[in-house]
Amino acid sequence: MQRTDLVDLGLVDLGLVYGLLLLVIGLARWNRFGQEKDLLIASVRMLVQLLAVGYVLKIIFSLDRPWAVLLILLVMLLVAIQMTVARVRQRMPGIYRVVGGALFLGCGCTTFLFCQLVIGLTPWYDPRYLIPLAGMIIGNSMTGSSLAAERLAAEISDRREEIETALSLGLSSVKAAQPAVHAAFRAALIPTVNAMAAMGIVFLPGMMTGQILSGTEPLLAVRYQISIMCIITVSVALTSALIVWQGVRSFFTPAHQFREEVD
């Protein structure tokens, strides 16, 4: 029998678990382990950001207008682009253009296909489904994008002489840099592949756990989790592929020579 009741968490309950986190931070400070400042800042940011998002989503749900949902998705995408680029220490030329285009196409296409072909949202902008699903897809694609962008730049730099030798033998820039492209794409997929391999045995994913806690029948929650994990993997793979395909070209001129800014 399916239950639909959900245990309420009040401010006292929230304060208790947050207090435990502060206790851990205090112990780290007392023992001089380090990272206590980062933990404190991250916990405060999490608290403020999530509470703010909760109030914003409450307003968006009450408005029930497509323009409001699209505005939220645009803000999410712009923040994701900025955060992805900020994580990359060794950058390719035109990184904002490359990462922005890849996230827009990769996340946008997969979110649309999943919401329309798999779930069949009615209306298509239903914020209770579209915003959380898009958030999961964009969030996971951010990690793959940053790994792909940084690994590609590092591989191009490390293989500079190898690539120049291949270019001197008549290979195109794309062919000469192909080993770097392959290495960057593999690195981008490692976290997602590892998460899929451990899912259900080592840990229960957040979406599935949340649905079960809210009273959803476990097998239905499993079907949702499998579906969203598949679409997340597709989005990460597509976004990473777009970054390495477009990114590798940014290192070279139309004459298949390294650009001056790469030197």
C-alpha cells in the first residue's frame, strides 16, 4: 500500500542538523585539521542559497507562467557557464563561447527530449518537473564540462611537440590532436560512469531517496531514477563531446597552425 504522507521538518529540526554540522566545524577548528573556514563558508552559502531558491520556486509555482520558468532556466544556465569556466585552471581560447554553446545545446536538447518524449509534460513548462529535472541535468553536465575543458587544454599543452610533428607530416589539426580529444572525453565521463556503477549497491541516489521518503512506491522511484540517470549520462556525454570537438579547433588557425595565444 502506497503512503502519501511526508514527515514535516520544522525550524527546530533544521536547526538541530545544522547545529551538528557546526559542531563538526568546531571540532575541526579545535584539532587544527584545517578546512573549517571552507566548511563554514560552504554551509552558510548552502543555507542561504537553498532558502532563497525555495522562496523563488514557491513564487514561480504560484505564477505558473512559461516566461517565469524560462527566466529561471536561463539564470541557471548562465550561472552554470560561469561556474564551469571558473573551475578550469588551464583554459582554451574562447572558453566562454565553447562551454556556453555546449551547455546550451547539450542540456537544452536532453531536457526537452526527456520532458516531452519520456514524461510528456502538460503543460510543457510545468515548473514542478521542468526546473528540478533541468537542474539535475545542468548540474551534472557542469562537472563533465569542466573536466573536459581543463583536460583538453592540459593534453594539448603536454602533447605540443607530438602534435606539431604530426602537423608537419601533413595531418590536419583535428587528426593531430585526436589523442588529446579522446583523453579529455574519457576524463569527463569518469564521475558519471563511476556513479552509475555504484548506484543501488553502494548508495541510493538523492532523487530516488526523496521520492521514497515522500511516499512514492519504490519500483516507480527506481524507474524514475534509471530514466534520469540515463538522460544525465547522455547530457554529460553530449556536452563533453561538443566541448572537445569545438575546443580543439580553438587552439588552431584555419591553416592548421597553433594560434599565437596558445604559445
